[in-house]
Amino acid sequence: MKLGKVIGNVVCTQKVDSFQCIKLLLVQPLNEKLEEIGDPVVACDTVQAGINDIVFYEGGREAALGLENWFNPSDLTIMGIVDQVNIGE
């Protein structure tokens, strides 16, 4: 699982049938210290996340399984909203 921060919405004029009624969000990947890493990515939203929410997401086949219709082309799916991050020192 990976951490990210929702930074925007993605608007589509056309979607594949398996993505109908699925919100797409722009997510900035974060490390465990909540610092930005890499480029923003697009993820399917299964938890009704909003702008500035810290979320955890999954990629690969697990991303597709996170949606109700598991036969889909999703590369990334948001699985939950993060309440708190604790790092042991």
C-alpha cells in the first residue's frame, strides 16, 4: 500500500463501462513522513475522499479488485482515508 494526498479531480467526457459512476482523483504520492515523492497519479475513488485528504491506495491487480466490478482496467484505487500516521523512532 502507498500513501498519497488528494490534490484534484479528474473529469472525463468518456469512460469505459466498468468505470461508470466511479470518481477519479488526482493523487500526489507521499512517503511515510508525508513528504511529496514522484509525480501525481490518477486513482479510482472507493471511499469518497476529498481534496487534501491523506489516503492509502493500491496498484496492480489489487487495484482492480477494489472496485465493485473487479473486471476493469484500474491501475490505482484508493482503499481508505488515513486518520493518523505514527512513525516509531
